[in-house]
Amino acid sequence: MLDYRRKRLDLEPIPGSNLYSLNEKLDSLEFRRVKAKGFFDEKKSIYVGPRSRSISGVTENGYYLITPLMPIPDDPDRILDLYSVDLSSFAPNNVLKILLSVQSPILVNRGWVPRSWRDKFLQDLPVDEQSKNIASPSIQESERSSWWRFWSKKPKTVEDQVPAVTPVEVVGVVRGSEKPSIFVPENDLCSRQWFYVDVPAISRASGLAENTIYVDDINENVNPSNPYPVPKEVSTLIRSSVMPQDHLNYTLTCDQCITEEVVIISSSLSWNSQMC
């Protein structure tokens, strides 16, 4: 099994534009490298965790950051063809069909980020988004996305045709859902708490098809001035989805949560005794 994974990882990367045209099942694509260029739909990011990471002997809790990548065509002429069409005249569902026919989105696990990233993401969500059940995304959500705003306006000048966000190139490895152990809680979609990677569920929550391709980013060109997210190392992909170290990570996380609860309860009891 390990040799099989190593051999797959050594194969030439599949261009992102060819992923969905291969008509192959996920099992035949898993552990193949993929190279794609596009834009991250940041507002549909999902944080999976907590996941611990040891830095210089110090363990820090954080999350995996998973974001849909909206690929751009390899052929510049196809991009210009889209710009020549006034997409605002189409119904929203037809616009999505046009965009997805160019190239389907890819779910990308961009790597590990500190817990503060998730906290800020949740704080910045509109009130109605915080309480909404994201398990049943609607077309209206797609309309409000940055991707919709970008494509629904017909450019007037050459300058207007340049997106405000610089496209990124992702080098990733096709993966499937994680297999949670008995120590891992169930995902709670309503509260946006994801404990493990469930690709079909995350795809639905992101407004994508259940068969959306999911990859782990392994890009090693990390900018020192912008160290997060931290992509996975290729060596970690050879391991099983759930290994003893993962059990330890969840145990440490649970122990930390229990310790915090004990401290809070003890402080409360002490304060009550003083009042009496």
C-alpha cells in the first residue's frame, strides 16, 4: 500500500483542466498530483479541526483550511470569450452552468492555520450566515459570492478585465474523505464545527456537487512573510487517514478542553463560597 502511494505521487501532475474530463472514479485518481490555477472563494472556506501542530517542541491547536478553488482556463482565448458575454443578462443558475462548463471547482485543503484564523472568520460572518444551516446551500448564496460579483459584470475597459485578486497556482494531491476513529465526534454542520474531512458533506456545504475533487495542497513555496496556511508535507500523505498520532492529537485536545472546564468550574465554586 505504501509503495503504491509513493509510485502514484511520483507520476506527472494532472492539469486541473483535465481532471473532470478523465471520467475516472475517485479511487483511480487518489494520490495523483494535480496542478491548477484559479481563485479561492474565501467566503466559502471551511475549518476542520482542531488539529495540533508541534513547533519547536510546543504544541499549538489549529485547523485545516479548506477552500473552493475556482479554476481559470489554460487557454487565454477562453477567458476572453467569457468577458465578451454579458452574464448579468442570464438567470443565476444559467450563469453557474456557464462558469462550471468552463472548468469545475476543486476543493483545496490549503493546510494548517492557527485557531485565531477560524475565530476571525466566524466573527466576520453576517449574523444571518452564522445561524444558517449550511448543509442546504441555495442559489442565492452563490449570487452573493465574490465569484458571482466578478463574473456578472461586463467589463468596459481593459483595466476592468483584470481581477482584483491575483490568481494562485495550486499543486495538490487528490484525496478522499477521512475515516474518523471512535474518538472523533460527529461533524456539526449547523454550528460550522467540522472534526474530520467528509468530502461530499463539505462539497454540499460549499454549494458544490458531491463528486467535487478534493486535494491536499503540497506546495512547498511558502512565503516566509506570510507563513500560513502551512501545506501538508508529502511524507504525511503516505500515512493512513487515521493513525495513532491522530488519536493522540484528539486526546490532547480533549484533555485541554476538560482542563479549561475544570478551571472555570473551580473558579466559579471558589467565588460562590466566598460570597456565602
